[in-house]
Amino acid sequence: QATDRVAFHEAARLLQRAVALRRQVEPVDQAELGRLEEALATAESGAGRWQAARASFGRAAEAARAADAGPAFARAALGHSGGTWEQYGRDDEASRALLEEALGRLPAGDSVLRSQVLARLAVLLYYSRTASWEEVLDAADEAVTIARRLHDADALIAALAAAQDARWQPGRQHDRLRIIDELIALAEERG
């Protein structure tokens, strides 16, 4: 209820207690622990406590890994790699590793989560010191392809934004403008 009412500090306080209680009960239900850690991370993020949220998303990923819960792991990896503008544009190897692992943990085939993970990975690869332009473009383009096949507007918007970022290079302005035109059209369709 606190989260729904945008009382993120209160939600985080309550969820910290819930996580502590869940850890005390043996054997620890890793799936439930992961769900609680993800909820805690979301509340911490809403409260503007990004570093705490990132740590909680990391623990949520660990719990999802232990529970062999691919979609929960992917959500935690997406949360870990999100954040504030002060984090944006940095080489983030920890988040990159989680997103790459998430792709392997998701069920084969198209899904909104797979598209979202690929889109976020493309943006992180863009800022990576070790990734090639081909890796960046491949991840972004695959995200767009999956979102188009699923006919999911939200996933397509995220994927197109990543594809636009991936093409932020000299000589690619026409590609970026084409993508931006499509993003504007999608935004207008959705009001």
C-alpha cells in the first residue's frame, strides 16, 4: 500500500523488515526472497536511494539465480542497470554481465523481457570500452525485431530508443532521424 501511495521511504522501511524476516526462516525460499528484494529495490529507487536500490536489485538477482527463475532474474538485471542520470553513460561491467546472463536464463523465443534486456544491453554496450559497434547494433536491432514481432508498443519504444542511441556515431544521422520519426509517430498514436 505504501508503494501504491508513493510513500517510497515507508515502503522501503517495511520491505527491509520483510526481507530480514524472510532470511530468518530456514530453508530460505529464494523465489520469495527475490520478489521481496525486487520490491525493496523498486521502493528504494522511488525514494531516490539509487545505490541502495542497485544493491537490492543485485541481491534480487542472486535470489532469482538460486531459484532458477529466469524472468525474475531478468527484471532484477534491468533494475540493476537502470538508475539516475549520474550513472548514465558509464561503462558498467557489473550490469552488463547481469544482462548477458539474463539472456541465457530467459526461455528461448520472443518475449517482452528479452526485448527489454537486449535494448538495455545495447545502451550499456555503447558505453563499454570492450564492445564492438557490431555488438551494439546487433543487440539494439534484435530488440527492435522482437518487439515488432510481439506488436508490443512499450517494448518497441524502448527498443527504438536503444537503436537510436546505438547509432549515435558520425554519418548515422539519417538512421537516427528515421528512428526518431517512428518514435514520434508511436508517441502520437498513444496520445
